[in-house]
Amino acid sequence: MSDKHQVGGDHYINLSVQPWDAMRSWMTDEQFLGFLRGNVIKYVARAQDMCLSGKGGVEDLRKAQHYLDKLIEMVEGDCGSQGTR
């Protein structure tokens, strides 16, 4: 489950409330799914730009995968509660 680990440190997972849990409670489902999609795009794009920005590489691909895992969990949960689309 994506809530049990963090890529690139432990600065979020050690908080009593993880930031994406707070965002999920304050946002609509559509807004939160957009946030997750946007972060997948951000980290994939940044991974490709590592020579220019000094960031990126495999760690950013892992971050993208982490957000994608969360997105998949959300979509599977939504589809499971509504039946097959």
C-alpha cells in the first residue's frame, strides 16, 4: 500500500497526518485524482531533465511510481464501490 512507504526520505511518513491524507480530506475526489496525476507527470518529466536541472533520474521515476500506485489504489477503490464500469 502506498501509504506505508515514502521515496526519498521519511519526512512525510513520520508526520501524524500525511499531507496527501489532509489534501484528500479537503479536496473533492476529482481534485485529489488530478493532484496525483499531476505529480506523476511532474516526476516523469523531471526524470528526463536530470542533466539540465541536476534533479531527476531513477529516484524521480520511483516518486512517479509512488504517486501512480496511490492513483491506482484510488481508482480501484472507486470502481470497486461502484461496480464495473
